[in-house]
Amino acid sequence: MTMSPQSTAPAETQAPASDLDEQLQAEHGLARGIIIGVLVAVPISVGVLMGLIYLAVSDVKTGLGGPLAMAAAVGVLTGLFFGSWAGFVSNTHAFEELDRKANLRRRSPRP
């Protein structure tokens, strides 16, 4: 006769299915917000940086290809950074609410 080992973890650490669904929804919302932020920020950053470089280099008698390509590359990196940052910041409220609910659940006495 074999005995299966019992879990030593407290029962209160296991989240109910509804809490897990809320957490998954918050994570999907975060991913969606980051993707939308990046899709918006990259073209704007590329356009702004290429415009600035064009204005800076247009008076000089050199080719514009290299500086504008570099501005486009830096614009993509800038857009990735600021788009992800904006997407993350716009969804922090969902994670703060999940933390608040978890703290309230942990403090409330169990019957």
C-alpha cells in the first residue's frame, strides 16, 4: 500500500478559477496595450526623427540616404521603447486592482 504525498502548501495560496481568469484577462490586456502602443509609436517616431535629420542635413552638400536610414533605425528603436512603455503604463491599473483584491483576500479571516 502506497501513500501519495500531501501538499504542505497552505490552502489559501491557491487562487480560485475566477481570479485566474481575471489575471489572464489583465495579462492579455497588457499584451494588447503594448502591441497597440508600439504600432502607434513606431511610425510617429520614425517620421519625427527623419524630419529632424532632414532639416539638419538638408543644407549640407552630402547624400541624405545614410543619415535618413540611421534616423529611421533610431526611430524604430525609439518607437519600440516608448510604445511598450505607454502600453505598460496604460494597463497598470488592472494589475493594481488584482493586487488589491489579493491583499484583501489574504487579510480577511477564513471561516
